[in-house]
Amino acid sequence: MKRVLVRSVAAAAATVLVGVLTACSSGSSATPATPETTTGATAADTGPLKVWVMGDVGPAFQKATADFTAQTGIGIQVDAIPWENVNDKLTTAVASGQGPDVVQVGLSLLPTFAAAGALKDLSSVIGNYPGLAPANFPAAVDPKNLSSDGKVLSLPWISDTRVLFYRSDILTAAGFSTPPTTWDEMEQVAKALRARGDGQYGYYIPLWDNTLPVQYTWQAGGDVVGADGKVNFNTPEFAAAVDHYLSFFADGSAPTASDWDQTQGFVSGATPMVVSGPYLAKAISEAAPELAGKWSVALSPKDKNGTSLFAGSNLGVWKTSTHVDAAMQLIDYLDKPATQTAWYKAQGELPTNLQALDELSKTGDAALAVYAKQLTEARTVPMVPGWDLIANEMATALTAIGTTGADRDTTLKAFYAKAAQMSSNY
């Protein structure tokens, strides 16, 4: 259920951030961010740094940065923001211009943060930190791929990608010795697993996941953003993605319950396939250690290609921070291979540092090798302002068609118009 909360709160935060941005641009009395400096702090800057991370990782983050403080003398004050409070926290910070020094930013919200002017441009200082050079990270999170104006507004921290989780024991019992590798095979296997009986399904599609149809569009060879930089869903490739997505609901292969628990569904075997991120592996292992050896992960099934989602979080420096040098030292430390490896082992969150990914993938962890491979064929969500809001409209439309019987063509036509209107507002 945590992922449902994450998605809804992120959308709410995006809504308010966009509202704040609109108010500021129309003469609102909201206090603007202070003018950006390029010199940063002095070399002796010891902070302390105010750091905002999301969720319940505060104690783990404090522990992970203890050596950093010991080495540099830079103090760390961690504020782990519960997901249900993210909305209020970010709204107040954007409106006042007074945020932390370092903030965790989910990639889906990065365009909104950028449009709100909440993050400092690090272009002038990143060259002082060779460890943060783009070559050390996957191309998907190269700053030039996250910004159209050359600014460096954030740096990689946690990566996340979507792969196919499957119960190998259940697939084998159903006559499938290997996981599906194509869309056609995926539909075939899911339908066969559905035939096991009442309450049994083949594939779980999280109704809150507003990225899966986008991944399917990429896999069909298309995109959801046109050459003009505006979203455009009215394409043959998106239509193909929609048909593939809806097919699992049409034949009963996917449950329609909005409160379905993907971990428990996987553990019980009711939904023995799901496309999800590495966090699910940790959840499965903790919930059902007895299933070790009975489940695995595989690359995302392909259509024209197997492109998946590059998700995760970056780290940004708040626009008004006066501790830029100390903040950059912290980010540099968090992105070192050793730190990234330790964080993965402690939290199950995937590194972005390529050396760390390579070293971990050679440890015999078959799942991690799949994650690392999938990251080489992954893309971030479109870096357009308001993306999360637009994507939620898409998820709402598809849910209505797939679970309540809304007319496909009428619903999609209305969604296309609304998405175009929302995109034109930026």
C-alpha cells in the first residue's frame, strides 16, 4: 500500500506546486527565491546541512552519513518527511523560498520543481566534483536529458527500473518453463494462469501506476511527447499500448480491485506476475522468505523493443541554500560507489553509480544483474512541467475503461483533449 500512497501524495504535491508557480508568475505576494549565486560557500563551510528525504529512511540516512560528518566536519540535520506530509512541506517551501539545503526529488516531480525555480543551477560547480560527472551514471539521468536549457538542477542518487517479477514455481506448474519475453507471450501466459480458478489471476496491473502505459508506448516504438515538446497521446503507438494494457482486464487476467496488495498477491500466488521495481524484491523476501528460489525477475517483455521506466530519485540543492559547497560534498559522498553499494544492501534501493551497479551485478545476485541490464534500456518520464498531473489523468481514463466498462473511444478522445489543454498551460 505504500506505493499507492507515494503516487497519490506525489500527485497532490505536484498540484500545489503548479498552483504556487502559477500564482508567483501572476504577481502573487509569495516570496520569491533569492537571486542565485555562483560562488557557493567557502571551502571551510561545515554547514550544518538541512537535508530532506522522503519516507521513513531518516535513521538509515543519518547512519549512512555518519562517516561523511566524521571526515568533513559537516553536520547533517535530516528531516525524513512522511509521505502524507510531503504536500504541505513542499508547498510551504516553494511559496516562501525557504527550503532545505539538499532535497530528494523524485524524477516524476523534477519538471515541476524546475519550473517552480526551487532548485539551484549547479552548472558552475559540478566540474569541481569528478565523481559527479555524467559519465559515471546511466545516460537517462544525464543532466542534458533532464533539462532543455543546459542547467544542472539535480544529480542522480537512487535509480529504479521496472522489470517483470514472476513466480517461477507457478509458471512451471502451468507449463511455462521460462517467463514471457514478448507482449504476445505475456498475454498468453497471463490468460493461462487466470484459468487456474476463481480468485486466481495472471498479471497484476497497479491501477495507480501512471507509467506502465507510457512504457508500453515506448515499447511499441512511439513516444507521448511530440516534437514541439508538448504531450501527444493521440498516436498509433499509444493506441497499441492501450490495447495491450486493456487486454488483461478484458479477459479477466488482471484483478480490478483498487486496493489490491501487490506483495500479498504475489506471495499468495493469486497474481504471480507483476511489473515492478527492486523495492518489491525486498518486500517479498521479508514477507515470505520461504519463497526463496520460487520466484525471479526478468527483463520487460518486448514489442518493438523492451524499453522500461527509469525511475528513482535525484538530489537537488535548494535555490536559497548558502551551503552549496558543503551540499555538493554530501552529494558527491552519497554517489560514491562504496556509499551506493552500502545503501543498496541496507535499503534495497538501486544505485545510480555505474561502477556500483557493475560491482553488485557481479556478486551472483541474479536479480540485480537483471536490474542493471534493464537500466541500459530505460527512460525517465517526460521532463515536461505538470507531467504527473497529466499522467494521472491518463491512469484515470484507462482505469475507467478497464474496470468500469467506460467506452474506450469516447473516454480516450476526452482524455486526449484534456491532456493537450493541460500541456498548453505550461
